[in-house]
Amino acid sequence: MKPSTLMEVAQRAGVSTATVARVLKAKGYVSNDARSRVEAAIKATGYRPNAVARGLRKQRSFTVGHMLTAITANPFFVNVAHWAEEEALVQGYKTFLFNHNGSAERERLGVERFIERRVDAVLFTNAVDSRNVQLLAEAAIPVVQLERAATIEAPSIRVDNKSGALEAIAHLVEFGHRRIAFVGGDPDRINGGDRHFVSVEDERLGGYREGLRRAGLSLDESLVRLGLYYNIADGGSGIEGYRHMKALLELPERPTAIFATCDILAAGALQAIYEEGLRVPDDLSIIGFDDTLAANLAPQLTTVAQPMEDLGRLGFRAALDAIEGRIVAMSTVLPTRLVVRRSAGAAPYLKSLSDGN
């Protein structure tokens, strides 16, 4: 007979899996009525915690759950998951991955799986719904949020996106570019998490606008293209960047440089540029964000590198600190860095001057 699960016990008792976990651990408030129903459901289903997890916090599982947006769509998530796993191995732990694919319902399912498996902590890269983070808190399972924060109630390790955007714009301005387009995520369409924090999308767009202002350049709204980074359903292709670039190339006065806030967007933009018979960086310069696909594109892409190794390693270390009862900083912000390669160069009019035309 197939052994019963924590979720089956919760469903039979009419409570959440977090409530079942609190009853099993004898930790946290549970009403007498709910406790009685859970105990009855455990008896009726024959549910038994596995040997490793027996007593839950009395004996660790040495497993940390890692909730990811979509590991197959964006190499960013692959990299963060890899480095978290590497750090886990160093510390004698293993990681258990679950992709929510942008669905709050699927994320909830993953959280329940984590609770069933008695993970010692959970990393989110990134959380969709703060209620799913709260569910783990109710089950006394520590949470660390990476790159984005869905709630201020759990620690987060994020990235200084604005400074990265400012550095990218300054680099293009140094090359003499004056018509710099922005291709990036739409703050109104992409989950920004807890509004106590400025969203990733607002930070990058804000850095672009401030970068223009610092250079004495006016903002041309026709050069700002907002949307999704990619579609998870199609595996993360560059079609969004391709469409944005096509629209920019149809303008009466096209841009001379593009700041694309995701390497996947930049890859799509490159396809559209080459389709028009233009060359990078001779006719157009382009800078990406993330440093995932950048080194494998042609030409190799200048990009703002996210600290993916630090996010993974420091995220796991923070989770381990929480497991062992040490203090964890509620908000940590990591720096980006500009990786200069071959996709950005002098503005075309400067080339013409140097050629004597």
C-alpha cells in the first residue's frame, strides 16, 4: 500500500500542511479543535514521518528546498541554483529543486512538497506569492529570498540593479551615443514583489533615465520599449527582444545604441539587427544584463553581470545560519559589474568623422 502523505493528512483534517507540521513538531499555536482533527487524520491515514525526519526539528533532513521561476527558460536560474547546490555540498547538505513557472498555484504545491519532505529551509529565486512564503514561516521553516523579495517578513539577498544600469549607460555615453534605447521588463506586467522594495524593473528603468539625465540627454519615450523578458511556455526564446528591436529600427530616427535588461532580450535584438543587414557595433551598439548568454553571442556581448555565484552561495549560507539559530540580515544588496566585450563601440557619426567623411 502506498504510504500516506502530509498533504493527504491536511486534506482529511481540513487544515493546511503547515498546521499538520506544527502538530507533528509540537511547535507553534494550533487550536484544540484543529489539533484533534489532525491527530484523527494521522491515525486514519496511517501517516508516519520517515526515519530521518522523525521529530522534525529534533533531527534534520540536511536538505534545503530551492523554489525557482523556470530553470529551463533563463540560464540565470540555472546558475544561481548551481552555486547554491555547490555551497550546500560543502556544508554537507543537498538541495531539492522545484520550478513554479510563474504560477502561484504551482508554487503553493511546491511549498507543500517541501514541507512534506521536511526540508530544513527554503530558498526562493523568485517567489510569486508572499502567502506561499508565509506558509513556510507558519511551519517554522526558514526562508531566504534571492534576487527579488516578495515580502519583508523574510530575509532577502538582492542586487543593485540601478547602479548596473547607470554603468551601462555611462559606457555608451563615453562612446558618443546620444540616442540610446531601453528594452526591458515592464514594471506593471512583471511581478515586482513587496512594494516596500523598488522592483527590479523599476530599478533598471530608473538607472537608464538617471544615466541619460547625468549625461545631459533628454528622454525620448519612443526609445523606451517595455514588456516581458521572455515567454516561459516557449522555452525562453529571444522573440520579445526581436519584436522590440524591429519596432525601434522602424523609427524615423533609429537609436545608435540599445540597453537590453536581459541577455535573452539582447539575443533577440541581435537577430533583428542582423536581419536588417546592420552590424554590431559598427552600426549599432548593444549592452545586455545578467551575463548568462553574453559570451556565446556574436559578437560577444558587453553586459551587466549579476552576482549569480554570490546569490547562490550567500543565499545557502544565510539559510544555514537560520537553521542553526544565528542572526540573518533581513536585507542584503550585492553589487553588479560591467563586463566589457565587443558589442559596444563608437557612435556611427563619430566613425564617420574619424574616417574623414
